[in-house]
Amino acid sequence: MSQEPKPRTYRVLIGKPGLDGHDRGAKVIARALRDAGFEVIYSGLHQTPEMLVRIALQEDVDCIGLSILSGAHNTLMPEIVRLLEAEGAGDIFVFGGGIIPENDIGPLKEAGVRAIFTPGTPTTEVIEYLREACANRYQ
């Protein structure tokens, strides 16, 4: 009898960069991902881009999910992508969510942010996206 290989457990850092103190959405996503079998590391509030990249490297994550409600997404998200690339860890992809105007999504993707999930996105959509995106990292 051969055993099926155990599916890989993907590691996700959920980060709250900047001065935004609202973390309910981040905690909802963190719990949904955990319940779906992901290993989730939650950064806590008020993290700098440098702190989040350090955590990502130390925890050997597959991706970083950023929750930003403060309007600083155009600065913080691309900076985290830049710092990952500077550390030679550009394969750790960044996705985000929060209050992000439709007009900002295209430029964020051009800056290297892989996906943006706006309020009301079903958690199942985020889970499906991340399973596929994480699996593609290893192909």
C-alpha cells in the first residue's frame, strides 16, 4: 500500500503595516486561512515594511498578505515588494486587502503586488487564490 504524499502546508504572514489600528478584517482572513489548512503568522498592529520583511524571512513564508485601511497602500505595499526583492526574496509574493480604490489596483499590481481583495470578497475566493498561487511557487 502506497501512501499519498501529505499536501504541503503553505505559510502566510498577515501584516498590518503603518499606523492603521483596525485589524478585524486581517483577523477574519487569518482565521479563514488557518481553518483552510494554511499556517498563519499574524504580525500585530503598527508594523514597518522592514519589520514585516524581517518576519517573512525569519518565518520562511510563501506570501505576505497586507491589510491596509489607512490609505497608505500606494506607499507601503510597493515598499514591501521592493524590500523583498532587495533581500533576494522576490519569490515571496505580496497580496493585499482593505479600503483600496479601484483606480489604485492597477498601479499596485504594476508595482508587484500580486492580488488585491476589496471589502466584501468572500474568504473562499482568497483561499482558492492563495492555494493556486502558493502551489505555483513550487512548479
